[in-house]
Amino acid sequence: MSVLTSEAVILRTWPVQEADLIVSFFTRDYGRVKGIAKSALKSRKRFGGALEPMTLARAWFAERPRQELVRLDQLEIVRSPLSAPVDHVRMAVLSFYAELLDEALPEHDPQETVFRLLVSVLEHTHAAQADTVQPWMALTYFTLWMTRLMGLLPDLLHCTACGELLQPAKIAFPHHADGLFCAVHRHPGDSVLTADSWRLAQRMLRAPVSAFAAEPWPRRQAADLRRFTVQALERHLERRLRTAEALARLGG
């Protein structure tokens, strides 16, 4: 039995038996891992509040021969979402991160770039104050980059159908297919990607999330860009993300 350690972010937990939990967690070194935390509902010494979703922690776990689940032995909190006031918008955004990663990432496949992306957006999601809507910026950045890292982001400069250079005021995206389309090749009922959101996407692909932290970010800003990227992710997963629906109800 090999004992491993890595930075990790907790994604989801499920109760099993009387006091045990099954835990899905995303590690920097080993990818997404699923394990069992024995007596987790009773042992505050080993786990404490570290099993809250989106907690960044140092994890110690053991791989067991011919066992699908690892044995999660200990978590040491690095940063917790509970260290700041939790409003319903911020909690919805954190839940979206957790659901998307748990559904999209294969098990035991290291994804260092995705892990660094998650840690960076978590810093700015956690930094949001209860009286602001700043989590929308981190969410926009996360969905855009996840779409790119999963190979789902189309060419932002050219029409998917004809290859012509897109005109900022006339960009559309369909609900049923991937790509961005010019005025000639758009279809009735397609959604519009505004020029501001189109330019913002190009900026976000060239700069770290911290570069946007000081900008004012009203709730509706880049809502069309988030819708575009979430639709691409859901098409890839072949299912609707429950947390995306909750965010849409919040106006995001």
C-alpha cells in the first residue's frame, strides 16, 4: 500500500454507512481521486472542517491494491471557503466549480494547468465581499479557460462556417452546435455575443485572473460569454449542469 500526499481541492462528499464519507477531491499531482474517509463524521482531529467543498488542503491518502477508492487519512486546511462570509451567490459559484470538475475530469489523470486555474479563481472568489458581485468575474474567467483547456473553444476571430474575419457587432452562437458565426451564417434563434464580451474573452485568454480583479463587474457583465461557454461545456458532457441552472436563476 503506497501513501501519497498532494495539494487538493475538495469537490464533493457522500455519506456511506454510519460515519464514513466518500470524498471526490482534485489533487495537483494525481488528478481527480475518489476515496473513503473513515469515521469522517466523528473525527474532527483528522478532518475538522476540511471536507467542505472547494476547501484547498494538503491531503494524505493511501492507494489500496485492487480497490477503486483510496483511503483518505488526513486533510490539513490551506484555505477554506468558510474563512469569509458566505453569501448565496458566492456559494452558487463555488458549487458550479465543484460540479463541473467532478463531471469533466477523468480519475487519476493529472491536470496541473486546470489545478492552477482553479486555485487562482478560488482566490478571487473567496476575496469577494458579501456586498459585491465580484464572483461573476472569477466565474467568467473559469468557464472560458475550462472551455479552452478541454479543447472546446472555437476560433474567436473567424466564422466557424466560412472562415471570414468576424465583425464585433455581428457575432452569433447557436444553442445546438459549437462555434461562432458571422451575420451571413447565423440562424434565426441564435444568441448574440456582444462586442464587449468578444473583446473581453480575448483579453482573458492573454492575462491572469488577477488582472481583472480591480475592474467593476456588474452581474450582467459578460453574461452572454458565460452562457456561450457553459453551453459548450454541457454539450461536451452531454448533460445539463444543475449548478449552472441555479446560477442562471440568480441572473448570471
